[in-house]
Amino acid sequence: MSLYPRNFQLHVPTSLREAIEVLEALGEDAKPLAGGQSLIPMMKLRIAAPSAIVYLGPLKGELSYVRDGDNHVEIGALTTHSEVAESPLLRRWNPLVSETAAHIGDVQVRNMGTIGGSLAHADPSADYPAAMAALGAEIVVAGRSGTRTVPAGEFFVDAYTTSLRPGELVVAVRVPKLRGRYSAAYGKVAKIATDFAIVGVAVHVSVDERGQVADIGIGLTGVGPTPHRPRDVEEGAFGERLGPELAERIAEAVSRSVDPPTDLRATSEYRRRALRALTERALRRIHSDIARAQ
């Protein structure tokens, strides 16, 4: 088994516009490289063998940030997982994203990997997609004809496949500000703590003054080629009083909402049981957090 990538051309653009022009000129066989935590291992194993690499490192000054918007927080595509995890703005307005980032890989991976690179790679067991699905986040992409915004539910098309068009790059992610009395949690089962998720669950809940669910989002990873959001389960929770009984009921419904695959890492039944446990644990923690904050 090879541990060396095939020969490739290296291009180092100094601006976003130049990067887009280079990618468009090189065609679909060229790959953009940000932190390289997914692409480089695949190249070493020759699972991926691009003829050209477009290194985006010089664009960090342009695309690495966490900014406050009116109703959202915008995260630049080259923001590292560590920066996302430690962002005071995200911890205040959307702790689901910062907590999810803290579960990715180890310290070295979090210091190098980027949110845009992870989303564009679209690994079916990655952590971010579950959170993006639960939040109904928006992915901002840029190409020769300008920028467009893609809902998370439309961005992930298949395993390792997104709706990015040739020559386009992810430039930012917009996540909503959570309002009212809310909390959020992300949990996953993995072979080792730093591994990709066998399954993962991202949940956020807001309650009204009576403790009833006013808003809820649930996102699942590791259950298929793309992240899954069980909207029927969410709709059934609206107006219900948040507590252990509801947590158990939602967890059971979540486990029944998917037909996860059986592979070398886990059986379908194991994944379903893990989803139930993770979901109930997340909702119980959210309930405890909200009650404590009163």
C-alpha cells in the first residue's frame, strides 16, 4: 500500500478571486487544499489522486473569522476547528457549533483542520454536518459568477459529494443565533475518542416560559451518505414539556427514523441503539442546563 501521493502540480493563489480562477481553469481534477486533514491522508493512500492542488493557506487573512450578524453568526471557511471551539461569540449565541468543533479529532487536527474544508469534504461520518443539519445552517459558496447561499439540507448530496459547482469554493458558514431559554449538545460514539463518528447526534432546544418546546433541531451523522434531520420527530415535540419523559420518547422516535448501514465498524442495530442513547443523553443534559439557568 502506497504512503506517497501521485505527482501533482501545486498552485498557491494569493486572493479568493485568483483561487477561483485557477480552479476553474484547471477543471474538476484539481482539488483545493485548506488544512489538509482529510485530503492529504486520502492522497497518501491514493484514494484521491488529483493532478493539481490549489493551496488556500494565503487566503487565511481573508477567510478566517467569526463575525456577529443580525440574526446569525458567520464563520469564515478557513477558520480552524480550534478557533470555532474557542469562539466567545459562538459559545454565547450558538454553543452547538463550538461544542461540535471540540469533538473533532485531536488537538493537532483541530489546530489545522478548517470548517470549510470539513464541510466541502462531506465525509458521511464527520461531526459538523450533524450540527449544520440540526441548525438549518447556510453554506456560502463563491465562484466566477459571484456568491450564492446553499441551505445545509441541499449542500450535502451524497457521500463525499456536495452541490459545489466546478470552480466554486466554500467561503463561509452562517449559523442562526439561538434565542430565548435554550441549550444544545453534541455527542458521538467512536472507536477511539479522536476518530470519526460511528454515529453522532446534534441537538438544540429552546423552551417557552412554561418549559414547553418552542424550537428544536436534531441532526444525525453516520446514518447514511448524508446527514439526516428527522423533521417529523421535531414536529412531534413542539408544545411538549421538556423533561426526562419527552427525552425518552424523542430518543426512541429518532432511533426509528433511520435505517443506518451495517459495515466494518458497526451493525445497523448497534447504530440505532447508540442513536437512542445519545439522543436521550443530549436532551436530558439540555433539560438540566435550562433548569439550572432559571
